[in-house]
Amino acid sequence: MMHRVFVPPEDIKGSTITIANPKDVHHLVRVLRLRAGDGLECFDGSGAIYDGVIDQCASGQVRVAVRRHRQVPAQQRRIALAMALLPADRFDWAIQKATELGAAQIIPLVTERTIIRLTKEQGQRKVGRWQAISREAAQQCGQAVLPIIESPQRFAELTQRFHEFSRVLLPTLGPGTIPLREVLSSLNPQPPAPSPQPTLALSSMLVCIGPEGDFTPQEVRHASAAGAVAVSLGRAVLRSETAAISVLAVLLI
């Protein structure tokens, strides 16, 4: 199995790829000890994969000659995860696992009960860190497409974007919820024959995960009025990151 590395699209010029990120160069040359003639798989985060051979290891960069280019088909189910901010290590873990599962978009949320609060500048720095975590996760697990990671935003603002998605799921501990399994069964009834196109109900979905302490009743009502479906994940009270990954796994695997 070839080693693989993320390469920004701008570093791919025809049949030549130049890897200049110092961390990646160090890992390839000093840790893995790759040399000219060794194979390497590069991906650009948008589904393009390049199988190549290292033809030069110069100071500060590695050059790869592309031998084969392939495009990974887009997923039929585009799933976005909107998740309330958590302590750093737990949110980082959720970013990593969401990337591994194939989430298309990750939206950090600030809700009424969110403990973590970030300034605009702090949020921008965090996005850079989350993108790095996502790239590393994709590099290790074989994903070819990186999720779009947005800047933190208020949940009330996100509800105004619900129309961008064909369905919005809101796991909550409050009353009046529908079991997730029932919701998915009603959205995706057994078709009479396989269809090359995804059903509208499952083609673009948003999953909203609240903080420790859940969404407030007012937030649930507001989200429901905007079109979200309040769902139950069972009897257990799951941690936010566990709930997020559980729902993504059901939708994407």
C-alpha cells in the first residue's frame, strides 16, 4: 500500500506535483525515508487522486511525477454536521471521526447552552486547526474528499439556512421526538427498483447536535418551525460527540 499525502490543488501542475508543506516534507523524507523512485498517492481534497513516483527530494520540497489520475465519484448522500462547540479535545475528535465517515460539511455552533465561546479571531484560528485535523484524518483513512469547515456561527443564524438542505434532523432529549429509525424509514421507503439518482429526502441532509445540556426548548421550537425534525437516539443520554458520530454512521455507512 502506497503512502498518501494531501496536496493543495494549486501545487498540482499537469503531470507534476510539488509538495512544499514543511511538515509533510519532513514526514515523507525524515520519518518515512522515501526517496526518488518510491511510489506516493496524492489527493487534493475534492475527490481527485494522483498515483505517482517521487522523482526529486530537494531541500524543502518533494516532487512527484504523476502516473495515473482518477476521480472518486461524489457521494449520493451529502451530509452536513452542525455541532455545538465542545472542549478542544472532544471537538477535535469529532472533526476527525466526521471526516473519516465522509461528512461533506462541518458547521461549529454556538447555542444558548454552549460553554465554549470564541472571538472572531479565535474562531478563524480554530478553523485552520480543524482543517489540519481533517486533512490528517483523510490522509490516514483513505478519504479523497475533505469536508468544508465553516467558521463558528449562532444556531439561530443556521436555522435561516435550513432551506439549503432537503432534510434537517435535530437529535434532542426533549418530549415530542420521533425515533431516528422511524424518520429514516419514512424518508427512504423501499423503491420498486434501484435508481441511479438519490431520493430528494436523503440527498442533502443537515444533522444538528446540541451541547452538553441539549438544545433549549425554545431552540427546539424555533428549529422545528424552520423545518427541522426533532428525533430521538434512544434511551441513553449520549455525549454530544457520540451522538454526532452515531447519526453520521447511520446515514453514511
